Amino acid sequence: MDAPREIFLKDYKMPDYYFDSVDLSFLLGEEKTIVSSKIIVSPRIEGNSHPLVLDGRDVKLLSVKVDDKDLKEEDFHLDSHHLTLTRPPSGTFTLEIVTEICPQNNTSLEGLYKSSGNFCTQCEAEGFRKITFFQDRPDVMAIYTCRIEADKTLYPVLLSNGNLIEQGDLEGGKHYALWKDPFKKPSYLFALVAGQLESRDDTFITSSGREVSLRIWTPAQDLPKTAHAMYSLKAAMKWDEEVFGLEYDLDLFNIVAVPDFNMGAMENKSLNIFNSKLVLASPETATDGDYAAILGVIGHEYFHNWTGNRVTCRDWFQLSLKEGLTVFRDQEFSSDMGSRTVKRIADVSRLRNFQFPQDAGPMAHPIRPHSYIKMDNFYTVTVYEKGAEVVRMYKTLLESSGFRKGMDLYFKRHDGQAVTCEDFFAAMRDANDADLSNFLLWYSQAGTPNVKVVSSYNSEAMTFSLKFSQGVPATPGQHVKEPMFIPVAVGLLTSSGEDIPITSVYHDGTLETVMENGQPVFTTILKVNKKEDEFVFANIAERPIPSLLRGFSAPIRLDSDLTDEDLFSLLAHDSDGFNRWEAGQILSRKLMLSLVADFQQSNPLVLNPKFVEGLRTIIRDPSLDKEFIAKAVTLPGEGEIMDLMEVADPDAVHAVRSFIRKELALQLKEEFLSTVINNRSSEPYTFDHENLARRALKNVALAYLASLGDEELTNLALDEYKSATNMTDQVAALAAIAQNPGLAREEVLLDFYQKWSDDFLVVNKWLSLQAMSDIPGNVANVQNLLKHPSFDLRNPNKVYALVGGFCASPVNFHAKDGSGYKFLGDIVLQLDKLNPQVASRMVSAFSRWRRFDDYRQALAKEQLEKILAANGLSENVYEIASKSLA
Ligand code: PHE
Ligand code: ZN
């Protein structure tokens, strides 16, 4: 194939034409769907004579008219990607286009497609062009109407954005609905749904007293499972009013759940479309993790109404403008609804396990990428999660009130506009008159900054110094980096673990007072801004233990000179909950890396007793939050450890992590046993912090115990499985048992499947649990599961569960015989024919192949080359595979 074209941020040009209004009409049919559009087009500059280039893909052009007249053949040009009007009129004109599409054959799940018999759309980023010819770019914003006509029995519900203006019956068993969205929007926010759906209805009264109808649509049998989603929506609406003063702006808000969806959910104006797994929940079928994810994603999509829809992106390079900000908002929402510390721990773990590796690999890109081949490939943990960290740093630097002022100014300036990351930055800066110096580098430099800190105490001067040095590693296309502006939140502890009051800090030769309202503080933000930067705390009466980067105040890798003793002390006492957890993680990482070295040199593995005692104290501490304890006794993931190695060794890391787990299970057996026993409950399931924390702790303890694989403990897990009254406990017990090969595992897996074979979301848990298993030779099981009746390559959730799950097990995916790589290589090529976006997500598992030994490298490379050599490869997969090999 010809190498697909790369698109660059620096080439951005304003559109030559704007669309004032767009009237769409859909005739939905079983064989074909006819789409008519009537667009009022205005040149950006009066009298311009540029051609009007419309995007279009897989659409058949039936007719095109300008000002009511069929366009002459010499006045337009059609190719596989565009319809170009070569000589449009010089002033405002009416453009009418009729196209034909086949949603029923659309397996890419982009544009208009069918899911379980219903019609639905997915237009972000560039799916609208699969519906009709259009300037499919976010800086073209218009008022839309949408008329839908379809068979009334097959498609009783017809939905689009905005308000329902008109509806009625038509001849031949058909009916229609006409929708109008009063807000200007880009094409990526357009949506249409038609099908057999029913709704859970509720209302929300906004702070200014307007009543909003809320409807969550699903097939009738799933309606009982939408209660938590409705609760989440109302909580999100209230939270956005309270925290950001943002009210919903229409009288109707719809959510539709569909089983076939590439991503999590989509924020289409007033018609959010969701992957069913992020809407449907009942205590019997969904875990605490599912409940939490639903809360977060319902919030996320709702929050987009302001951050994304009312103010949108000028171009797709600015994606983090809406996504980083909206992820930050959903993180804060979830924090306020649960435990802030535990939420922060979960978000940072995610960043470390997924974003740090991406930032250190061939796909590394800044939160605002400089170029792309397929935009779909840039819906990444970097744009989303690192983007959220960048937004969080504004809040850390400007404090809550300053951040809110910046948000207010952002909306005041840009409501109704398509803007850039600089516009957001400028609003934050201007609202606070802040010196944010080179903060914008966070948008342009890829790579996780490495920061080293050296401390020293001067007892005569009573000063404590922290010397920072920083560097950003080279990333593809960026070899030389500049020093970043890094907010480092620091507290100081006495040797017995109390916070030391901080009054003043020397920096750059001046003494700065850091009091607040005349009072000393316990945490201060150091603004590290140079390659080498020193901060000296004054009036410190004893050598302190520094608590560094509290709350993970910047997305960096921090290397400090804290001793193990300091770390144990922080683990036991730090008043910053996040750093208490972090101290344990630093100790675990050190321990795991040193045991990996022992394993590689065939030395016996011995667990440091102090580590065991540190965890024992945590488990036994009744003052601690149970969910926090669950996190604190969980070891860093295998991926996180491999990421820290010169040459990643999945077998060694796996062996070491399993060794530590078993050793902890043995030595802390009493604690774990009583934890399981004391945290059972016969109350009905409730999703509240106290109960989910209790379950989290019990289930972590159970997993440790069952890892030992002896009969007594396997039976304990079996009892938990049988007595479970909710999915959280049931699947946790199943997973605990399934750690070890054997009869118990087989029986309980079969039992679970038989119980739940009718519920595809639960069956996906069953698929992923088996796929992620680290039992030796698991690739064969996964291969068999591909043929299982519950599996379907066309459904993304199933692919993510089975194929994605498999790639998440380092030992099996990276198996030395190459079987894991071959499995993935083959499946990517099959998937690519059906759904390039999903195929490209899967092929990403290869991207860090250079981190492994030569032998594995050769095997992975062979698969990547095989993929690239395939005929008709999608641009999506091409981009990831070719960049991985580059
Ligand atoms: N914009 C969606 C979000 O809320 C994600 C998405 C992107 C969904 C592309 C579908 C397609 O993050
Ligand atoms: Zn989003």
C-alpha cells in the first residue's frame, strides 16, 4: 500500500467556508439508508473563490444541488475520500446532497451502524463523513435539525440531538420524528438512534429552577439495571452546579446503552451513547468496579456538555483540551463521591501502568500531538490521563479558587467557540495574573520527566535543603528537551512522624514566606523550573523526613535519597494518604527489582521481614480506611516493574511477584483469615464507601490466601463463591480460585458460565478472567475460547475481554515460544477487516517489543512485519505497526 498521509498541527488552516445550518433527513431502511442534507454555506471571507472540499467515506453520492440546481459535472469532483465543489458561488448558498449508505454492513462501528437490530451513530472523531459528504472538522459548527423516518414497529423510538419538534405516523407502517438542536455544534457531536428501546425516566431541577427530563434508554429487559446510571447522572448534574457553577442547558437529556461500541461512551449533545457495560448494573451482575466506572463515565460524558460541547476543540490536535479537562473533572467528581485518597491512588496506578510505558515507547506523543495518520489512534492514555494531570497541575498551582476563576473566564471568553489549548492556558493565567512561565511545555514535550532529589540538613543553620535535577528523555521526533515547570508538593515529618510547620523557604537567593493567613503550612508547593533547582527550608529544628510529591503533584518519575527507614516511617505516619501508599510502593518496587536480580542469577529468593512487618501494621491498623488498606497491600503490577528494567524479563517479574504474594500469604495468614471472616456481611448490597471498602479488603485478603493453593484455603474461597450474594464477591472468589490450575478451577468456571450464559456482560468477565490467567500455556485455552459460542469478533467488548485480556498477562503474551505473539498477529489481521479501530488498539500490545530480549524481539518483529505486509491494511493498524517498527 502507499504510505498513508500524515497530518500536522503546524499545517492547520481555518476553513474557507462555514456552515450556518444543517438540515438532515434519514430514511432508515433494511437494505439501504438514504441521507439528505441541506446546508447553508457561507464563505469565511466574502467573495472568496476557493473550492469547497467535503469529506466522505464509503458513501454513495446520489445527487448534489447548489441553490436548487443540479450541479454540473464540470463543477464538482468526486474521489474515494472527497466531494469537491470546484467553483462554488461567491456568496452564501444552499447545498443539497443526497447519499446512500448501508448501516447494516458497517462493522467498523463508526458512522451510522446497527447494534442488536437498532440503528445508532458514532461520529467522533471523523465518522460523520461516513454518513454524508461534509466539512467533517470540529471548527465548522452549525445548528442542526434531523428528521428521521423509519418503520414504526421495527423502530418505535427515534432520537436525535436537542428537542423533539414534531412527530407523526406515515403511510406504509412508517413514522417520523423531527429534532432540532438549538446549540451550534461540530459534526462529531451529531447523533441518531432508532430502535426498540424503553426508558427509565426521571427529572432534575437545576439550580435556577428549570426542570430537565432525564431518560436512559435500553432494551426493555435491561431497564431494571439502569438505576445506578440514573443516580450517577443526577449526582453529576448536581456536582457540576456546586463545584463549577455549570447548569444543564436543555430540557431533555438522553442516554442510550448499546452493546456494540468501540469506546466507553460518547458525549453527543443531549444524546449520550454508551457502551452497555458502562450503563447496566445490578448487585447480582456488576462489581463495585463496574459501579464505580459507571459513576465516573456517566459523570465524564455529562461534564462534556460544557467542556467539549459548549466549548469545543478547534482541531483534533487539541483533543486534550476537552478530554484532559473532562477526565480531571470526572476524577474530582468520583473523589468527592468516595475516598479522595483511594481515587488518587487508582488514577496514579493507571498512569504508571499504562501512560508511563506509552511515554517511553515508540508511540510517545505530547498531550497535544504534533502529527497523526489516524486520529482514532490518539485517544490515548497520554491525551486523556496525562492530560488530566496537566489540568490538575493548574489547580495545584492556582489552588481551588484560582482554578475556578480560570474556568469561569474560559467559559466567559469561549462559550460557543472551537478553541485551542493555549486558550485554556491563557484563561488560567489571566484570571489569576499568574506567572506560569514555561508551563506550556507540558503540551508540546513528550516523555515522562525524570526528577532526582538530594536532601541535606544543616543543624547549625537549622536549614533543610532539597536539590532537584530534572531531564526529559528523548522521544520519537524530539531529541532535545527543555526543563519543565514542575510543581512539587512537599511536607516535612519529624522522626516520630509528625508534620513539621513550614514558614519560609529560600529559593534563588531570596527568602519566601509560605504562611497562609499568618499560619505556617504543612505542605508547600515548590515550583521546580530549572534543570537544577534548590530549595532550602528555614527554621527546621531537627533532620526531617521529606514527604515528596504529595498527592502526586506532577506526572513525573521521582528518584529520591530516602532510605528504607525513611520510607517505612512515611508508610506508617505520613499525613498525606497518597504518600503513605506511595512509600509502600517505592519499597515494593525496590524489593521486587532486587528479587528479580536474584532470580536472574539463580539466587534463592528471601523476603525482607521488615517489609512483611510494615504491611502487617497496615492491615492491623483499625484507624485506616479499608479500601486504602486493600490498595496498600497490593503489589505494583508486573508491567510497572518491567517498565523499570533495562531489559524487561516477564518470567522473572512474574516469578518474583508470585513468590512475594505467596510469602505474604503465609506470613500474614492469620491477618488475612480474620480479614476475610470479619468483613463478610449478610446485608443486601449497597454501593457506598463503607461497604465497597469492606468488600475490597476482604477480597484482596481472599486472593492472597487462595494463592497458596492448598485445600483448606481453596475451600474457603469456594465457600465464599457459593455464599456470595453479589457479583463483586462472586467474581472475586472465582478469580481467587482460578489462580491455580486444577479441578476446582475447572468446576467453578463451568458453574459460573452456566449461571450467567444469558448475560453477555457477565460472560465477558468470565472470558477476561480466563484470558488474563497466568497459568502456563494459556494461549491454547484462549484459542479455544475464540470458538466458544459466547465469543464474537465483531463485538468490541468481547475482543477487549478475550484478546485484550490475554495481552495483559505478561507471562503468556510474551511466552518464549512466540505463541502469544503469533496469536495476536493473526487475530489483528482478522479484526482489521471488520473493525480497524479495535484492531489498532489490539496491535498496540506489540508496541513495546524493543524492551525485551533479542529472542523475543525477533519474534515480535516478525509479527509486526507480517501485519504490515498484509493487503488492504487499515490506516489505523498501519500507523501503530509502522511506528512500532520505526
Ligand atoms: N469522546 C469520548 C469520551 O468521552 C470518547 C470517544 C472517542 C468515543 C471516539 C467514541 C469515539 O471520551
Ligand atoms: Zn471524554
